[in-house]
Amino acid sequence: MTNKLRFPENFLWGGAIAANQVEGAYLEGGKGLTTVDLLPTGEERFNIMLGNIDNFVPKEGVYYPSHEAIDFYHRYKEDIALFAEMGFKSFRMSIAWSRIFPTGEEEVPNETGLQFYDDVFDELLKYNIEPVVTTCHFDVPVHLVEKYGSWKNRKMVELYEKYTRTIFERYKDKVKYWMTFNEINMLLHLPFIGAGIVLNEGEDKNQVLYQAAHHQLVASALAVKACHEIIPDAQIGCMLAAGMTYPFSSNPEDIWAAMDKDRESFFFIDVQSRGEYPGYAKRFFEDHNLDIKMQPGDEQILKENTVDYIGFSYYASRCTSTDPEVLSDQTAGNVFGSVRNPYLEASEWGWTIDPKGLRITANQLHDRYQKPLFIVENGLGAIDVVEEDGSINDDYRIDYLQQHFVEMAEAIKDGVDIIGYTSWGPIDLVSASTGEMKKRYGYIYVDRDNQGNGTLKRTKKKGFDWLKQVIQTNGASI
Ligand code: BGP
């Protein structure tokens, strides 16, 4: 198909991963335990991620596959060579806090952990691939959960600031694109995986979560400050789990409900990007009798240290209603429950597939913030079949991506400043929501199943050459 899709020169095409979903080696190199290391697969996982676990005592179990993941820790050279072959211009990854400070509280960082990421960055730079680094992607050191209750506690601000200053200093010559917290709004939906928060019985959920959110927002602003001081030519962004909420009908009540839902997420970015608490949040605190403790100087920190760009993930749009009958017809969707949208299909996991929603969401974020946008996650989780001849024909994924690329190009034509696109899981990895291997996103297949069988061998799927062509032609081949 030929068309007039145009992507800016230097558009940052690439892929995105998170440390805990690829590295494995969960206790190697001096690494400490993190929250995700404690998550089993299956239903039990979801309950823990929700944080509804009274007096949860973190315990170590044999939680395959996350402990071994795809062994990126030992195989990163091979994997990066494949990314380079696809022509990646950028690669989004995260640093595991507990590789740098195993308990989160050491005086001196762990040199083995620091060296590991130095090696990974060197390998990327060898191929002119720009590292894009998330400082914290769902992995809080377990010690901090046990000792402080994680982000419930103000102490985390100081510890996170020390951690981020350490990595900015160390990698200042190698990393120019940073992000603070992955999907910061996940804190409200999956508090344990999002922020290491356990909700105990008797606690006011909103009070706990919004207080923790305040701590993260101040910590994020301090990281922005540190990054600007230490690496003046760097850009640091926030990261939102985005996806517009549609009203199910034109009933103004539905319109309001949809707006209200979106504001749950915008709340974080309003603070990170505009530097102050929006009026609707203050009203929410009042209406719910929340007492969010702020320290003198917090407002100034937020105001003076806003992000340079808006990073976001987009998998699905959402839909809501005020009609109880409509509301009862729910579908999943990157954790955010949604009313089933009769106009749209869904993935095997119930995530609504809505390419146009990407254009709408990008325009919405552009209108609201007027800052560069970076699409740092998007993709289709599916079960892939290895044919007898060893090939993997993932045409469904190519279709999904192709349609999203078209809408991304349309958004750019609309005047939205999109600086890059890193699709989620360019190489198969452990799923965050299920903890399993069978939900795959990659252009590269990894021979590993939920039970830990498989050689870990990497094989190119059909999507591999397709994406290579897209990048080579800067979108003209789409
Ligand atoms: C996002 C997370 C990622 C990733 C992705 C896909 O919410 O930032 O870590 O996992 O969703 O989700 P899943 O792995 O559950 O399919």
C-alpha cells in the first residue's frame, strides 16, 4: 500500500521493554528482591497486584517465569544485534532500582548493577540506538515495602532522589532520554505492582493512594530537577497509561462520567506537566475528606520542575456509561475495566482494538499539554504458533501495528508533535498482567513457555522484516 504517510526525519522508531520482564537473573549481580519478583502467575497475581492483601508479608517463592524471564541479562548482545538489524533508532528500557541499591537504602551503589547497564548502553550506542530509560517500571525494592510501606511513606522521596541522582551522574554521557515512573496512573488501579502499595483493612483507599501519588509526584519533579542539573542536554518525561474514555451515549451524564474517568489519569500528568494540582483534584480531595499532607516547598518543586515531554502507552480506548445495564457489559483493557464498545473488536485478552483511538488520544494529549509526545508502548498481545517449518506468521500483529501506524501518521498531520514510537515487547517477554510467557508482543519469538520449558532461542517472526522495512523507509512502506 502506498500512501502519503510522513514521519519526521529522526523519528525515534524502536521498541520498549522493562527490566523485570526481560532480564531474569533476579538475584544475580548483587540485585535485591523487588516487588515483581514476588508475584506468582494466575489469579493470585491479580489479587496481589490490586494491593488488597491485608498484612501482606512478602515472601519469596519459585515464580517462574519472571525470575528467569528471557535471560536478557546474559543475552542482551544477541538481542540488541537483532534490534539493530531491524533498524531501531531508539530502545526504551528500565533500570532495576534494586540492581543499583539492592535494599534501596545502601550508602554506596552496587557497582555490578551499574556496570551492567553501562554495558547495555554501550552496546546500544555501538549501533547508534538511542537509549530511552525509565527509572522505575513496576519494581520497588522489597525492603522498602517492608520497612516503610513503600510510597505511602514520604521517606521514599529522598531514597528515590538519591537513586535517580546516582544513575543520572553515572550515565550522563550515554542517556539523553529519561522517564520517571512507568504508567504513573497505575498507582490508582494496581497499587502493588504500580507502586509497591499494600492496602490494609480499615485504611481509606483514596487517602492512602492520593498521599502516595503526592509523594511520587514530588519525587518525579525532583528527578526532573536533578536530570536538568546533571544532564543539561537531556529530556525527561512522564509516562501515562493513556487511552481515551468514550461516553457510551450522548447523554450528558455519560459525557461527564467519561470526562471524570479520564481525569483520574490526567490528574498525574496535569501535575507533572503543568506543575500544579488541578481544581478538580482539589475538589475531589474535599468531597472525599482527604487530607493530603504536603511539605512547605512542595508546590514550588512541582511548579519549577515540569516534564519536557509526555510519554504514554496506548493499547486500547475505554468506554463508560451511567446506565447500570450498559455498565454490566464490561471488557478488560490494560487493567482499566471498560464498557464493551459495540463498534470495536477486542484482543484475546479482551483489550479493545482501536487504532483511531490512538489518533484521538494523541490529539487529546497535544491539545491539553502542548508538549512533544512519545508513544512508548503499543502493540498486540497474542498467542503465536510456530509452524512445522519453524516460521511464525503473525499477520494479525502486523495488521494491528499497520493500522496504528496509519493513525499515528494522521495525528502527526493534525499537527501533533510525536517524536517517536517504541512498540511494546519487540522481543517476547513476560506479561505484566498475567506473569506468563504465552501472551506475546514481539517481532522476535523466544522459545520459552509458561512452565519454563524451551531453549530461549530467538527466532524472527514475519513481523520482523515488515517492521524493518517500515523503519528503513521511515513509514513510506506502510
Ligand atoms: C503496560 C506495562 C508493561 C506491559 C504492557 C502490556 O501496562 O507498562 O509493562 O506489560 O502493559 O501488558 P501485559 O504484559 O499485561 O500484556
